[in-house]
Amino acid sequence: MSIFRRKRPQTVETETAPVNTPVKLAVVYYSSTGTIAAIAQELSTVAEKAGAEVRLLKVAELAPQAAIDSNPAWAANATATADIPVATPDDIEWADAVIFGSPTRFGNITSQLKQFIDTLGGLWAEGKLADKVYSGFTSSATTHGGQESTLLALYNSVHHFGGIVVAPGYTDAAKFADGNPYGTSHVDAQGNNPVDDTTRAAARVQAERERRLSLNLTHCKTPDSTTPRCEAERARNFAAARNAEIEASIAMVEAMRAVRKARDAQIASSLAAAKAERARKFQIARNAEIEASVARVDAARARGEIVAVSDLEPIETGAINFDDLPTRVVAKPVLRSTSVMRPCRAAHYLASPLHFSTASANLDDDMKTRLDQLAVVAKACPRISIEVHGHSDGSGPVQINRSMAERRANAAIDYLVAAGVERKRLTAIGHGAMDPMMPNTNAASRAINRRVEIDIKDPVSEVAQKIMGDLAELLDPTYKPQLARLTP
């Protein structure tokens, strides 16, 4: 067995972690005449191009406005950076890495930046400043004007934070030109030496080093890392995945509901169409039977095969079709009496409903044709009375619905009167929307409910039906009305 352990292959995932979020970098600075502001802008631009999420922030100004106005460069910089947000402790808590910038003041940082650092005591007490990456940059009016001591003084605070100081050192050739291993620095010669390419190159080295080492030092490097950042990152990823799954489930449920709703609407439409077709076919067949029966009676009467009722022995066969009648009715002498009456065969004629358009009581040609057929039946059976029931679809107030139902019923009655039916035999009843055929939940159902129904009444039909039933039971004890096809 070999005593050497095989080295595990290094991959990007195990070297730099399964990173799902970029490095969060806060560039926090104070600048009076603009030199530090220019370096801060260079640092944030480079870090953003490298993939970091950057917040460029300035600390609050403590100098009086009169002091600012007395220096044109100071006033110009205040105006130029007016839109830069003012840093707060929340920005430091948010960041993975922080780069502080300050001009030197007697070898130390400015009071403005120091005052902001002093406000971080609450985060420090909670340990929220620890394990972050820090570095700094500065400027001075003269060479060796306290640049190194300013940055070292700044890093004293970082040590108290428990932070990680990531100085640029001499890790790049640009730093040999800049000459400051503690951080980017610049000599502005009282504003006569603007930020040059040397300083910008040093800032680029510092920004990229800060971002890269922050990624390695603060981000998760293994899937099971237990650092606070890794735990928080896993929690965020889990919440995001869970929310995405919930949203997908909601979308799926909504889609299924839409499909079910469309299917139910299609089924309801198919049922309504089938019902209407059945009603139409039934109406055609019934009207054809009535017309054929009337034609047979007329033909028999024309041939002299049927005589007046008063001259015949009262007979009721109960047959539906006239084919069952004897070819010749033999007249027998009977007592002539008006009390000998038989019910009319059309007494229970129920015409299919007449369907009207919305808010209309006008009769179309099809309605008039059917009412003409009803008038023929009424003339053939002078004893019958006709009830015309009007209905509406429930749209609008109750009074309007009832009025529209009555108008529709009266329209049918007026047509029957014009066709020769006595008005005293006709009754109009307006139901309004009280008796719908289908619930008034959609346009198709409401169209079915806008109707007129015809009901023919014969005063002797019930008596005749009872007599026929008794006679049938006397002749055949096994008689069942629904099988004998007997009708009054």
C-alpha cells in the first residue's frame, strides 16, 4: 500500500465555492476637493466590471457650509457628488467587502470618516463586522505626507472589527509605480496634480484583489459549509426554489381550472343543443301526427263515414292513431242530449315554447306558423280553453320582468284572436322570471327562459279519462294505462 495520499483534483466548484451571488462591495469615502472621490469612482467601476455588486457611498459632511463655500474646489466637489448616497451602518452589514477612503489629516483619517466608523459600534457588538474583507485608500498634498500612517491607522479599527485586511501589497507591477503596499494613494499637490494613470492602475489592482479574495474568503467553498454566509445563502436558495415551485403549482392549478371551466361550458352547450334538438324533433313529430289525424278525420267526414256526435252511440276506443278506427261508423239511435260529450283529442296539445329575443314581445314567422296550427286545433275543439303562460329571463327589476312576460303572452293571444279564436277562451298569465326552465346563469339559459308556453284545457277530459280507465280495467284486468296507449 502506498504511503502517499492521492491529491484530490481541484475544480472551480471546490476552489471558489458554488457561488450563486456576486461579491457585495461597499466603497465608503470622504472627499473634500475631489481627489478621493475620483479614486473611489475608479475602484467601484473596476469592481463592477469584474462582477461585483457595488455600492458607492460617501460619509456625511461635518464642516460648516461657510467653510465649504470658501474653497471653490471643495464647493465644486460637493455639487458634483450631491447624488452620491450617504453611507449608513446598514450598508456595512450588507457588504462582504469594504474599501474605506479618506485624505490624510495629520497622518490619520478625517474626522468625517472617523465619525462614521464610530457609528458602527452596534454592529461590532453583534459581531456583524467580523469576517469581512477590508482595505483602504488615501491621498495627501505632499509626498510622504502621512499616507502610510493614515492607512495603518484605519486598519487599527479593522483589527478591532475582527475583519480581514486585504492590502494590495506588491502583487502587481503597478504597485511598484504607486509605491504604497498598504493601499492606493495619491499626491495631489494642493489640487494641482489630478488623479493620473499611475493612481488609477493601482486602484484597479486593489479593487480586483479585494473582489477576488473576498470571494475566496467569505463565500461558500463547499456545499456543506456551516459559515453564517453559507447558511444564509442556502436558506435564500431554498426559499427561491420553494417559491418558484409554489408559483408553478399555482399556475398549473389555474390552468387546470381554466380547462375544466371550458370543458364544463362545452358540455353545458352540448346538453342545451341536444335538448333543443330533441324538442324540435318532438314538435315536428307531434305536429305531423296532429295534421295527419285532422286530415283523416276531414277525409272520413267528407266520405260520410263520420256523422254528428249526437247521432252516434258514444264510443271511445282510446286509440292514438286513426288507423285503429272502424272503416265505417254505424249510427244507432240514441237519445239526443247535449250532455253526451266526449273530450277533444287535442285537449292535451302542448305546443313547444315560443322563444323570444331579449326585451322583445314580437312574434317571428316560426311562432306565427305554430300559432296558426294551434288556431286550427282550437276551432276543431270549441269546448277547450287555452292558457298562454309568459316568462322572462330575470334581467332587470321584478316589475319589468313580469310586464315583459305579460306582453309576450298577450302578443300570442292577440294573434290567436286575429286567427279566429274567441278571446273569452283565451287566458294570459305573466309569470315573470319565477318559473325558469334553466338557471339564469348565462346567455344560452336566459334565451331558453324567454318564452311563451301554451296549455290547452278541456272541461270533460278528466271525467272521460276516468271512464276510459274504468272501462279498460273491466275488459282487461291486466290493463296498465302506460301500456294500453289510451288517451282521452
